[in-house]
Amino acid sequence: MFAQTVQAQVPVAFAGPGAGTAPLTWGQKAIMQDMRETGWTHNVSGAHPMPAGVTIEQVAAEFAALMARHPALRMRLGAGDDGGPCQVVSASGETVLDVVDVPDDADPADVAAFAYDLGHARLLSHYDLYRDWSVRMAVIRHRGALVHRVLTIDHLVVDGTATSLILADLGLAGRPVRRVADPRTVQILDLGRREETPPLRRLSDRAVRHWAEHLRDVPPLTFGEPKAGGRRGHRYWHGRFSSPAAYLAVRAIAARARTDTSRVLLAVIAVAIGRATGVSPLTAKLIVGNRFRPGFAEAIAPLSQNGVLRVDTADTTVDEVVARARRAAVSAGKYAYYDPAQLAEVSDRLDAERGYPARISCRINDRRVTTRQAADGGLHDDPVTAERIRRRADETFLVWDGPLDHLPEQVFITVEDQPETVHLQVIFDFGCFTEEQAERLLRGVEEVAVEAALDPAAPTRVVPGSAGG
């Protein structure tokens, strides 16, 4: 963006408690599996504006304190006794704070865009998981003042909630959970050790049995075999869909159904998928936070794992699908804490029994943290009308941001943490979807939500086996 930038590095030394070694946690195994399947690093990264007057020395001190406070941030991979990777938390070390100077004559809006682009670029930056520290931090300096901070964290030590907790520690976000410390909060090494014990192995056994029930009769791929095609010469594309009108509608449905917006969004997305593809029942992977478990609420660790659910959307009303999605999501959450290696063994056995390999290639992730509380609050205090929805309809947008090299799923839909809108980050396999189908699916999210918000008896209009015409 700028013809010239200057970058310096400030050494940051740190030391803290909790050093040691332990087996990988189940969440870490799941992330490493995602890394192998996609070829991506799966970093968490973003840019944040800085208050006036903050100095480099203050940021460096905050960085050191953050690394000292959380043992997980001092975790790197090592070699375990079995030859595979294990966790190694160091007692001390040194990292660097990147300081990036941009030209004085740059427009502040362009500087903000530069910071955003740097955060986005670091999403895919390489980590040597055996050597590099999990956190990278940069500050953008413009006209002598620090104006933006870019924070990047290796996904092997955080999930969405853990990231929000770290942002809260740095004063960059509100705290996603209660401020009162929970003495049961588990540290990442202890978690890896606990997951080797008989009680948690039995928990994994039950979860894997639940998965087996859903995997036994699934087709080879959720949306059929890939066909020739693509979009502009590329098969995999990522994009964004945003609808404030759908946000209002989802809140109205949640108020009527006496449930939360996450369950409604799951139902609405399932119906939109059914309309566009004719796939019903829909078997999908649902990313579950697992934070409801004792000692997990404030843990700095990757606790999210895939759950599995099945929702029938044909020949019924959207309200009924909301009820079905709620029940299915509860079961998915109950059985989303397990050893991924154990699930892989069961999946291989089921492939052999049914005579063909199969996988669930639709994944849905509601990763809202701060905005979910606002969306679910005061549902009965703010009646939604057709006129209010109509006024927001013009703000809907769909953009395709660019191609990707690979995707293990045929569709991956993420509900992003954006206020007062249904904001979906999506990745599609255009070898399986036409561009028209993908657009019909995404715009169908708004269509389904608005229809159901204004009519409790609104039908799903899903025809199983149809091409979604």
C-alpha cells in the first residue's frame, strides 16, 4: 500500500510459572488435523486501534506480562516419548515487538487499512510450531504516535473464547465471561494430562459412539461428488455475506421460540442449504466451544471441537426446524469433547463396514462471543416489524474475496462477531456448487429468516433431492 515502510524489532523478555511437558490436548490434536487437511496455519490475527499516548515501552511491558501470565502462550511443540509431538511450556524466553513506521503524509484511513491488511496477511503466516512463540505482536507508528496494534496468535493455544480473554487482558475487548476468577480453571499442560485419565477416556468413548451413529449411513460427501467447473479458473473461494435484515428477523424468531439466536441461525442456515441444494436431512459438523465444562470457562487453550448433528428440514415449518435444531445442537454439544485419534479409528472402521469412504463435508461455526450476548439480550423489548426489516434490506451484501488452494469441506460457514448483522464468512467448493447455488444459499439465509419472522407458519419449502431450483 505504501511505497516505503520502516520496521524495527524491540526485544521482549518474559518469565512465568507453569513450565513443563504434557501430551497434546484433544483440542490441539483437532487443530493439527485441520492444519494437515487444509495446509493452512489457522492463526488468529487482527488489527486494533490504540489509544493516544501509549508508548513502545508500555506495549512491550504489556506483551511481557501477557506471556508471563499465561503458560499456554509459552507453549511450543516438542518430541514426546512415543516419538510424536507433545507440549513443552518454557519458564522464560525472549520474543520481539515489531514496530512498523508508515510515511507521515499517509492518510489515517490508509494507515488503518494497512494495519488491517497486515493482520489479515499474518492469518496465513508460517509458524514453526517447535521453535516459534505462539504470540506475535506489531505496532504501527504514524507521525511519531502508535496508532494500531496487530496481534497474531497460533491457533494451537487458543480458540475464539481464549482469544477474547487475551484481548480483554490487553484492554482491546470486553471480557466474554465473568470477571470473578474460577479456582478450577485448568492450565493447558494439566488439560493434556487429564485427557489421558480413565474418566475422560470414558467421556471420549461416549462421544465417539454418538458420532458413529451419525456416520454409519452418510453418503461419501454431503453434497455429492465434485463435477468439472469452478469460478474464474479456481475451485475454492472464500467470501462474505452480511444482512442486518436477517439479524432483525433472527432475533424475532428467537423471541417467539424462546431460544437463543445461535439455534435460530443454525435452523435458518439448514433450511437455506436445503432450498439451494435439496439436501435434507442435513448432517453437518458444528463447532462447539466446550466452555460449559467445569474449569473451562476462562482456560487459555483450544477447547473447541467439532460436534455432529442431523436436522430434517423438509415438509415442515421453519419454526419446527428451529425446535429440531435446538435439540440437535444440545446433543452435538454434549458429545463434542473427545480424542480425535479415537474418532479417526472409528471412522476408518465404518468406512470399511459400509464399503466406501465417507465424510461430512459441511461445517458450521458460530464464533460470536461479544455480539452474541447483545443479540440474545432484550429479545422481547424490541419488536421487529416488516417495515423495520424492509428499511435494512438495502444494506445486505455478498462479495467473493478470493480463491483458496484447498478446502476439506464442500462448504464452511462461519458466523462472525459483527454487531447488528448476520455476518457470514464462507468458503465454497465450486466443484460441487455452482456460483448461482452458492449465492442462492447465502441470500436464502435472509429470505428464510424474514419469511419466518413475519409468519410463524412459514414453510421451509425444501424439496429433498431437488437441485434447489
